[in-house]
Amino acid sequence: IPDAKLPDHQDLTSAQFKSWHRPPDDLHPTQRYGHYRKVREDLTVNILEIDRGERLLVVRASDLLADALRLNLLSLDIDGEAGRYAILDPTSIDAFTGRLKSALSDQTGIRNPPLAQMRPLFPQRRVARVARGQARRGTVDGPAAKFLWDADTMAATATGLSAAPVLRAAEQYVPGLTERQQAAIRSATETKLSLWWGPPGTGKSRTAQAYVTGLAAQAAASGHPLRIGIIGFTWVAIDNVARRLPDLLNAAGIASDVLLARLTPSESAGGVDPRLEPHLVSMGSYTQERFEMERRLEEGDGIVIVASTVQQVAKLGLPAACAPLFDVLLVDEASQLDVGHLIVGLTKLSEGGRVVIIGDDKQMAPIHPMEVPEGIEHLLGSAYGFYRNYRAHEGTEYAITPTMLNRSFRSNQEIVEFVREAGYGDDLEAADRNRSLRFAVRTQLPAARPADWPATVPWSQHYAQILAPNEPLAAIVHNDRFSSQRNDDEADLVAGLVLTLYRAGLMDLEAGNAEPLSPADFFRRGIGIVTPHRAQIGRAHV
């Protein structure tokens, strides 16, 4: 539904929508379900093509939407720069299920290995709709099986490697690692399976960059081949780790020895960090770059680092579902990655490989279209939760203890103290450099409505109190007319707060509050707006 029409139309049934727009003969006849089904369920599109680089969608409209567009009842004249938005609420059509099914049941997949018989994960087979059966003939306990059905053993199994050279290289090129960050790298080097945990701002991505750089430098010095996979659910998570690697590998003097590949679903480089553009490998076609990358992965030729979402990694090594391509698999933002995607990622692990899981189970877990059966949430939730609560239905002795990164480099003391209450415990602390962090504004925040305040933005006398720099935390409670994925009152409040800060001249924290942020930098790094729903994001933009 176009954003401007959303308040009036989102709660209408399809029949009510048609009755508003006579003559009805010009629209497809109303079916019986149209009297109780919301119009937003019938105003749908099928996405035919996506070009993320150019931000283009090719869609096929449903009958009702096509009629509404033909009769000018609705318009899809969408232009974000002009403030005209529409919300695409994705339906639960899962294009990933085919890959997961192939990973589990294909002749070259995980199948039903002996470990699955010896140590089943589901407490009641009827929940998973599986029969006991027998292990498939010829099926062995491959790497994926070991990290799924025997993960507690993997976490207790030593690699036989020394962390000392990796830590020396990591500290040399990413200096200032904390004791916990060093402990995380040590655990990832010396054990088959390790977990890193910490709230946002504790340096998980920086530690991962140090770890990958240290591994690559040590491999280059010893002349040993090494294949590292950095996987996650979103490109944002992937690039948070990968974007500094070109500079770090160059600083280590090994850039020419390492094939760094940032996979992409198409030829487009739109939205990719400029530092990664020279390292893009398209999975949309078999280019020479893709052929050479896959050859080196399959043959174990030199040092190869691949950064990608699981969706693209799944295309590597085909037609085999399980392919021994990576010696080290680093799963970033694993609290956003569901177990199904984890399974597909593990199919690319080589025999003797090791896995590093980085996440935070206090953050929002993957959202599923149906309720997970009680007692097995850890089996069907996030990849991080799967390991952190491993075999929770059997007791607590199988849970895998994470290394907590306990120093926040982003938040001041007051915010850290609040975050402790969310379950992170007293071990969390603010780094000295940001312990007393405060933002500042160029002019005093207004206590009364300015004469030139725009009529389209609601004013509140509480804006100055909410935004007071000496109060780092503010909770705002208001009466809600109804609950949905969109709340106009809160969007208006956000707009008023942002405008107040913008007009007051938010100062640049990175410059020690010595100068105000430019208009572009104000929105790029001065202000952050977080909401779990896309519909609210579109409304907040207005």
C-alpha cells in the first residue's frame, strides 16, 4: 500500500475497499473471503527481479492491485528522495528451503549419519516428524554432522595448534586487543568450536578482523594453505568484518599472497564498501574470477578468504551439497542466523575444520511465521542459541560456554549500567575513552515552540528534557490507540526529536564536540533510529 494511503486503508477489508471506489463493475468480483480478509492481503505483488545495486524491483501486481492502479485508485509513483514511499511486507515464501533440503537429503548431503542415530537432537521424534530408521548406507559422520550432533565434543576437542603466532600477528596489525579479545582468539585457534559473546560495541567485528588477519599472516609465514569462510545472514554483517581486511592484509605485507573474495549475487557493486569492490566475485554467472576462486578452494591452493551470506556460499562446490571448501568457518552475527542457514553453511566445512560462532542471544532472534514447540526453542532459533543452549532439553552440562567480550567501546557508563540489567551481568564495563561520553549541541535546546517550527511536525514541550545531554537514557511512555507494525504517534515524536537536534546543531563527537556535524553527517553518523518493523521505518522517513 502506498505510504500516503496506509492510515486509511490498512484496516479495510477487500470488500470495504471496493465499496469505497464505485463503480464495482470496473473491479474483479468480490469473493466470499473478501468480506473478512484485509485489503493489504490482496494488494500484493510477486517480485520477478531484484537489482540491489541499482535499487530496482520488477513486480507483477495482483488482480486487485492491478485494477486499483488502472483506475488510478492507488499510485505506485514511488520516490524516496521526494518522500513518496510504499511498504513491501514480505510473505512467508521461503526460497531457501530447497537448499536446506538438498543439504540434508541429497546423495552428497548430510543425510542420516550414525551420529544422528546415536545422539538425536529432538527429544520427541514426532515433533520433527522423523522416524527412527537406520543410518543411510555409506553415510559417514562428516564435518557438518559432527558440529550438529556432537558439538559439545567439538568444543572440547583441541586443534593441536598454538595460538601464540596468531595472537602476535593479530596484536601487531590490530593493536590494543583486550584480555578477553585475546582469549577469544586463543579459544578459536586452539579448539574446534568456540563461541564469542558480547553486546553491540564490544569489538566482536574488530576481534574477528584481528583473528582472520592473524591466521592469514601465520599461514603465509609457514607456507601452509588456508581457506577461511566468513558467513552470516546479511551483507551488512559480512561487510562489517570484511571491509577492513584489504587494508589489514596490505599492512601485513601478504595482500598478494591472499585471494580475498567478497561474493555478490550479481555483477552490480551497488551498496558495497569501496574497499571491497576490487575483491567482488559474482555468483550470478561463471566468470573467470569465480572459476579461479572455486579452483583454489577445491584444491587448497594458497590462502583464500571468502566473505558471503549463506545464500551465496551454498552455490559453491555444486553439484555436491557437501563440499570440503573451508578450513575455518567464522559465523558472524550468529544470533540473527537461524539453524537452517547454519546447516547449509556447515556443509562447506572441510574434514578437521573448525568453527567460530559470534553472536549475542540477548538481541532479537530470527522471526518465524509460526510458534516454535515449547522446550525446543534452541533447536529452531538462532545459530548462536543452538550452541549456547546445546541440548538444553537434556540438561545444562552440554551447553557451550562462550568467551564474553566484556568491554564496551561505544557506550558511556550510564548506558552500560542499563545494559547490565538486560542480562549481561556486572562483568560488562565501559572503556575509559567513552566512560563519560556526552553529546553536545551548538545552541540551547528550545523549551518553547520556535516561531518557525514547521506546522507538519508536532511540537512537544518535553523535547528539551528528553534530549538533555546530561541524561543519557530517557524512557517515553504514551497512550497507544492501537498496536500494529506502524505507529504514527511514535513516528511523529521521532521526527520532532530529530528536527530539534538538527536545528540545535548536533556536535561531532569524533572531533571532541569542537564543531557541528554537516547536514549529511548528521544523518549518516549523528543520529540512529531503530525499529523492528519495515512499516515504521518508512513512516519515520517522512
